[in-house]
Amino acid sequence: MNTTSLQRKVANAAVPVAFGVGFVLLWEFLVRWRDIKQFILPRPSMIWKEAVNNAGFLRSAATVSGTNALVGLVCGILIGCAVAMIANRFKILAELVTPLSAAISAIPIVVIVSILNNMFRIGSEVPRRLMVTIVVFFVVFINVARGLRQSNATQMELMRSYAASPSQVMKKVRFPNAMPFLFTAIKIAAPLAVTTAFVSEYFGGTQDGLGQKIPAAMANSKDPLGWAYVGAACVLGLGFFIAANVLEYVAVPWQRSRNSG
């Protein structure tokens, strides 16, 4: 069983890797074959060359964007979980926050970031981190609130028979049952946090994040370098997603065994 499971996991990982390699090779072939100019679409080999030559700059920019995304992600998860648990206890809060989340989600990021930029000093990273926190909060809140409501009826009845307090029910039944919903939200929010940080950096603040480096490189006709920064953003988002999956694997062992079964 273990060997079969390992083979299945290797096969699942090999498929996207093979697809990615094939896509890059096809990209290189088409650009060379059609003689496409680099300002339209540079070859992957040129992008890789620029990435190697400017590895230090890419690492520095990715660190800035990654830090903004990570801080906002952690804050959004903590606040989202806390508000979801309070809303589960007090229904009026759930009735207030749920429509508010839908309303704020409809507002473009550029509008909120512009408002936040005016609230803090020039060069502050706080507006970008707040923007990430807002986006992550609503993703986590909606999923965790749903998980807390879908507790096992038998377990709930057993806790009532023991005259358990609401806090004990939350600790022993509701929150453990909501853990799969929480990690589903984290896996959605992790790459979304990178995207939000990346977009937020474009509209103000310091000039050392990925969101500023890409248009700056493109404006200076350094298109392969600009694409290298895009690649760094993709790797950063993928890293966040993988980290979220590893965290779920470690923190929710019963879900792991259920999936393998």
C-alpha cells in the first residue's frame, strides 16, 4: 500500500513537471522559428540568462514581496480564524461580517491600496501588508465559518450530554472539524497573498519589490529581465502554495490518512 501510494504521488508530481518542461521547450522553439522580437516575447533561454546574471537583484526583490505577503498572510489567517470563532458564538456578528466581506471584495485592489497609501508615510510597507491581510482575512473567514457550522451532529450531542461549555465545544469539536476548511483557505490564500502584495507594490511605496521591478525593467527595454522578475514572482507564489500543503500535511494527520484511503 505504501509503495503504491508513493508511486501515485510521484506520478502526480511528474505530470505537471513534464508539462512545464514541454511548455518551455515549445516556447523556445516557436520564438526561434517565428523570429519573434524580444520586446514582444523573449526566449526562455534569454530570460534564464538574465535571471542568472541578476540573481542577487531577483532575490532582493522577491524577499521584499515575500515578506509583505507572509506578514499579511499570517495576520489575515489569525484575524480570520478569530472572527470566525466569535461569529460562530454570536450570530449577529456573522450577519454583519458576511455581507461586508462581499462588499469589500468587490472593490478593486488599486482603490483600497491608494487609500491606504495616503494613510501612511511614503515608503512604508504597511499599506501593502494591510491589503494582503484584508484579502486573506475574507478567504479564511468564509471557509472557517463554514467549517465551524458543519460539525458532526453525533459529537455535538455527546458534548451536550456532558454539559460542555461553548468554549469546550469549540476546542474539542468545532475547530478540529474546521481544520480541513482552514487549510483549504490557506492553500487558496497563500498564492493570492503573493499576487496581492505584487499588485499592491505597483501602486506606490518603495521601489524594491517585484511589483515595481517588472515595469521598471520593461520601461528600460530590458524585457528578458522583466520576464525574469515575473518568473521570480511565479516561483514565490509556488513556494507559498507548497508551504501551505506541507503545513497541512503536518498539522492535519487525520485528513492525510483519509485522503490516502
